[in-house]
Amino acid sequence: MLIKIMDDWGCYPTWVWGPDKYGGLYEPHDPAELGLSPSLVGRLEAWQKWSDSMVNIADPHDSRPISDAEYDALAAEGRRLAIRVGDELRRARFWYYQDPEPA
């Protein structure tokens, strides 16, 4: 299983790829259905809500300003979450979407 940790407005933060199930595409997948611990599922949900809070989807031009420090903190938490997913799903390959995909 290949899992990409990625924030996208209104989507689950765990994106799963599979040649049979998804036709070779990544699709957002409920982290609670992946067999992750409730605490990690909660952290993933909180991270996605944090990301969602950065965009006013009704009027994206009216979104709140995001500092470089907050953007970097969001990315750092995404990388930590990707590692935690890998710790809990030992057979999965995982990565944070801004980093190179594992070979």
C-alpha cells in the first residue's frame, strides 16, 4: 500500500494509491478505515482542519493571510504524521506530498 499524506480542502489527508482499486490514481481515504490508532486519526483530522482553516472556500481571495512560519509548521506536522502512519502501518510505503515519492 502506498499512502501519501496531503492536505486538500475538504478531503481526507490520507491518499491511497492502488492499481486495481483506484485505477492507478491516488484517492483520499478515511484514515479511520486504514487501521490507524484513534489518536493518530485524531491528529490527521486536526491537521486537515488546520489546513482547511487557511482557505475561505466561498471566496478564496478573501482567505486569511498565512505566514511563512505557519506554512512551515503545517508542513512539519504533515511530515511527522507521515512518519507516524509508517510506524503504524509497517507494510505501507508512505510520504509527505511535498517530498520525493519513495521508490
